[in-house]
Amino acid sequence: MRSAALAIALTLLTRTDHAGAAEIAVDQGDGTMCAGDFCFPAPPTPFVSSLSPAHGPLDGGTDVVVIGSGFRDFGELMRCRFGTQKMSASLTAPEGEFIDATNHYQISCHSPAANSEYEQAVGVEVTRNRPRPPRT
């Protein structure tokens, strides 16, 4: 079996008022980031195992809890999407339990009012805000 080495040259351009040594981080292509000899592992892939409650009133306001794994804290950027409506979300845990901001298991958000006066199903999606791969 043969192996090939890939050589990459990096040229960094800096402003004149910031001349000198600069620390760089390199994306390994799998989400792992390396700076010098230290590498940060790729973040966990989010996975949803349950959603509770499964239904609520049409006027919204229900506290919806998403249970799974691989959830990260993105502060104000975190959202639950109910169909096309996006609502703010946050990592949550039972009182006294630790919240791991880099790999948590629970997200909570409030459901919006329905777009219709009739009961309807809405989709639930968890994403890391990366482009979706093409469907085959």
C-alpha cells in the first residue's frame, strides 16, 4: 500500500500594525481544528430522541422539551423551528443538574401560536446550521 503526503503552503497577510508571529488554526476537514500540537475534536452531531409534549394548544405557549444528545449552547442564535416559525431556545436541565454547553442532552423552547385554527402537524429539525447535503 502506498501513502502520499500532501504539502500545503500557507501565506498569511497581516496589517502593518500587527506584524510578527501569528497563531493559526487548521481545519482537518472532519471538523477537528488544530493549533500547533493541540487539536480540538469535532463537535458532536446533534441527535433527537424525543420531544415532549407531542401536542399543545393552538394558541401556543407550551414549554417544549427536546431530549437527545450533542446539543451545544449558541446563546441568542439557538432556535426551535415549528414548521416555518422559529422560536428562541436554550439548553435546560432539571434544577441542580449541570448543563454542558458543548455536549448537552436537553433543549427547551415555547411553541408559537398555530398558523391555522385547525389542528396540524409540524416538522421538528435539529441542525448545526451547515448546508444540507443533496438528497439522493
